[in-house]
Amino acid sequence: MFHRFVMVAALLVPLAACSDGCGNRVVSRVDAPGGARSAVMFRRDCGATTGFSTQVSILPAGQVPAGRGNAFIADADHGAARRGAWDGPWAEIRWLRADHLEVRYAPGSRIFLKRETVSGVRIGYRPANE
């Protein structure tokens, strides 16, 4: 009986690891010129013990973000940054060209990820007060 329990537990643990318990809500989607890609800004919620974060992913057109952002991740640093209507730190995204995205974000945001390129797209960042 014990061996059967260990075998079942060994099968279930990897399945539980696939779900991180977080949810994404799309805040905005901006298609790149030409329409091959989209920049998607979303709020990520990982439960009551963490605040909302604002995240950005660059994805093939029409895809929705699954998991964490691949370009930008920030939180409001316990109220230090202005919040957007979605309760994460305020940010906005816009395409400058088909291969260049700009992300503006609230000063005071605590930034966890700020990649300069994703999938061949160059990404520039500016605090909103510039």
C-alpha cells in the first residue's frame, strides 16, 4: 500500500508544479505594424500574499499570455508607484516600428524583468516622468 501511495504522489507532484496558482488578466494589446506580433500588457495575480504586478509579453499575433511576462515585470513596491486602473503599477506600451517597442512605466515601480530584446524586437524603457 505504501509503495502505491509513493507512486501516485510521484506522478502528482510534477502535475502540481505545472500550475503556479497565478492568473493573468489582459490590460491592453497592441499589434505591431504589419500585424505579425502583439505586445500584451497584463496584470498578474498570484494570490493574497502578493500584490498585483504589471507584465508585458511579446507574442505571435492573437496569442494570450500564459505564465509570466517575457519582456517586463514590475510591481508597485508597496505603494511607491502610481497604480493603473488594473491595480498593478501604471504602464503603457506602444510600437515605434515593427521591431521596436516602447514601455513607459510609473516611477517608483520595482522592476523584476526588463529585457532589451525579445523575439527579435528591441524594447526601450522610460519612466513616465521623462
